[in-house]
Amino acid sequence: MDSASANAAKSRAEKAERMVAQLQYQLEYLKLNARDEGAVKELLQANEKLRSRRDELKKQLETLEVQHGVKIVPLPVTKTSALPSSAVPGKTPGTEIVGAPPAKKLCVSHEACTTEELTDVAVTAAAAAPAPAAAPVAAAAAPSEGAADKKAKKKEKAAKGDKGAKAEGGGKKQQEAAEPDYSRLNVRVGKIVSVRRHPDADGLYVEEVDVGEGENRTICSGLVKFCKMEDLQDRIAIFCINLKAAVLRGIPSQGMILCAERIVDGVSEAAEPIKPPTGSVPGDRVIVKEYNAGEPDKQLNPKKKVFERLKPDLQTNDECIPCYKGHAFEVEGKGICRVDTLSKCQIK
């Protein structure tokens, strides 16, 4: 068996020791406080099995140490447990490495064996190994240290290589972690070039919308109760176009028309599409000057619920002007947006 097997055997022995100590504690507690004699008997049996397994592992460890040139002699066992000797049958003698300091013992008994003692004995055993064996160990240590240095340099190089990528992605992560604001939304002026009823949803219109991209977007809206089709045809409105596309009853919707909506007791009573200022054309961006830093997200992450977190601050004011935190929606250089009649209403 090689040194790896020896280490594995030693590890199992330590684990067995810890389990035995834990069972001993439970046994003592039951003996002093519990009335369930059956539980005490069961713990005794389990303790005995673990002790047998521990002894077997100790013997394997001793065999391995002998094979590696370590001489061992039996030592008397010092009791440190408060348990009576009758509760701990079948104690086995400990072992000590020849040449080790007398204060350090490899105690096979579960009462005195600790991980620290096992570690100290292993170190002492290595120190007490025959001199001829030291040369191969020293020879093997040098390549190990060189490999460690090489590995450390490789990690350092990889870290430097990733530094630029991390810095580039850091801004986006910080933006997502911070409280979102209106600048995250991509709101554009659009023209509804065609509108029809959704074939499978009575409350939905299906609109083809020009938002200045060269290709129309299909957008579904729940305005059947509030707007006639002829009122929507060729209408100029504003649309949020960086929401993740959603399939509504079999038809993909690639954006959302923004409206002021009056809700009473959780029920929508009225809705009006927001009108951009005169002179706006498809593709114009609708901004809030006080929150206009940087470009909007290419696509809002639905897991972050950005739009849902912004909704409480999206409302019309007393003058029917759609606002974010009291600041008006506007198309730069062309004016502010409005709705016809719905003041102090939620924007959805």
C-alpha cells in the first residue's frame, strides 16, 4: 500500500474516533438523564461496532507505518473520559513512534485521541523515518515547489487576462444591481399602420407598428374596451420596445403601447394612449430629461422586473402630462407628451 492509502486509512481512523467520541457523549447523557434503556443498549452496540472498525483501521495504519520503516511500541492508555470502565469494554493499547517526544502519543483509545494528536504523530513519524529515505523526499519536494510556482503564475496570468473582461462587464452588473430608473426603458414614437382583432382573444388588438426601424413590429394591446379600431388606425403613440417578446394567445407581441389607465377597486375603467408632441416621427425617443444618462437596455431582463419596479412612479399629473417621479415625458426639441383627459392615473 502506498502513502495515499496510508493517508486514507489515517483519515478513516480519525473519522471513526470522532464518531466514537460523539456516541460516547450521547451514551453518557442517556445514562444520566434518560429512562429509555433500549436506546442506551442500541448506542452501546453501535459504539462497539465503531470501536471494532476503529481498531481495524488502526491496525492497517500500523501495518503501513511498519512498511515505511517506522518502528512502533505499545504504550499504556491514559483515561480521560468520565465514563466508567464498564461502559467502555475492549480497550486496545496505543502506539508511539520511536524517538518521538514523550508528551505526544498516538492514543488508540477513544477517550484521548484527537485530530491534533494524530497530526503530531504523523509529523513525528516523518521526522523519524530512516535517513536514506529523506533524499528521495527532498528530491520530490523541489519539483512540487516548482509546480506550485508555475501554477500560481498561471493563475496570475489568467486573472490579468480576465481583468479587462470583468471591468467591461462590471458596469452592466452594477447597473442591474442598482435601483432602476426611467433611463433603462427604450420608449419610442410609433405609428400604428394597421390594426385588427386578435382571432383568439376578445380583449386584444393586434397592431403593426412603425417605430423607425425599417421593419414594423407586431404589438398586441388590450384596448378593445376603450378604443375603437378606427381611432387606432394610423395613430401616433409611444411604445416601450425593449421588453422581452411575449406570445399572447399564439401571436408574439414585440412591445407595449403606453397608456394612462384609471383603475378603481382593481378594475380598469378607462385607458387613453399617450400622445407624443406635434412633429414627432416614428423612431423619436421619448425621454425624461432628469433621467437620461446613458443608453437604455437592449432588452430588459424579465427576471429583474425593471418595468414593474418603475410602475409606481409612472403617472400622469394634474395637467394630464405623463411623468416619471413628477418629471415629464418629452421628445427632445419637440415638446412634452400628453393624454386627453386622464389626470393622476397610472401609466401602463
